[in-house]
Amino acid sequence: MSESTHDLVVRTIAATRFPFPGQTTWPDGYVTNTNVPTQTIGIDTPNGKHFPDIVITDRTGKIREMGEVEMDISEAALPYLTAGSALTDNDTPTKVKHFFVYVPAGHEERAKQLLESNDISYAGVRGFTVSDTGEVGIVPYHTAGDQYDHQVTPPQIV
């Protein structure tokens, strides 16, 4: 998938899931930031600076949650997936990190296995679809954190 498709998915996830429409438990002062198309919030990794796709900060600028959209999940992502997870909070009912990975539908199990076999704490693995008309849908595959986050985002254009 192209970079423009990646950016479309990032924007849709940020707009429809951080927070969910009507969510009343979203903490006051949380801000949803994306690094598409402009890279603004970077993190240090063993391979240098990385700009996570979605970064949720609190009113002080501290990173609380993060989401990565992986078009082709592989071991090459491990340095920044590990670093991103480490920077997020664990304010989840199960104390896993507030870290989410989104992959094309059908690649969810590979993402879950990659995270778990490398001891990367995460709150959820999600699959996404993109229609020919630009509608993006999100389907939870595995939720290790708050079950409230296990919501489907129906295909839509944002």
C-alpha cells in the first residue's frame, strides 16, 4: 500500500479512536497528535529518531498512548515498536502499555506474535481495511488492555 494510504489510515484512526465518538472516559487535557504529513513528535530508538504515527500526550506534553500503523509488519519494526511501547503509560485494567498496532486485515496474528515473542507490552492489535473509495474500517483482533477499546470502527471517510 502507498504512503498516501498509510496516511489516510493514520488520520482515520486518530479521528475515530483517540477518543472514540462519545467517549466520556477520555482524560481531560489529552491531545491526539499525528506525524503525518508533518513529523512533529519523535522518539529515540536504537536506530535513531522515529516518528510514531499517533501519539497521545497529556496536558504536560508527556506521552501517554501511542499507535503505529504498519503496512508490512516485520522484524525491522522491532526497534521502534519496543521504544514506543516503553514510553507509553500502563494505566490499563491489565497494566499492559497503552500501545496499539494497526495492520492490514489478515496480518493481525503476525503482528501479535511479533509483539509477544519480543516481550513488547501492548494494549491491542487491530486490522484495517481500505476500500477503493477511501473508506477505512478498523476491526479489533486482540485486546490485552481495556475491553472498552475493543470496538469496531465501521468503514468510513473522515
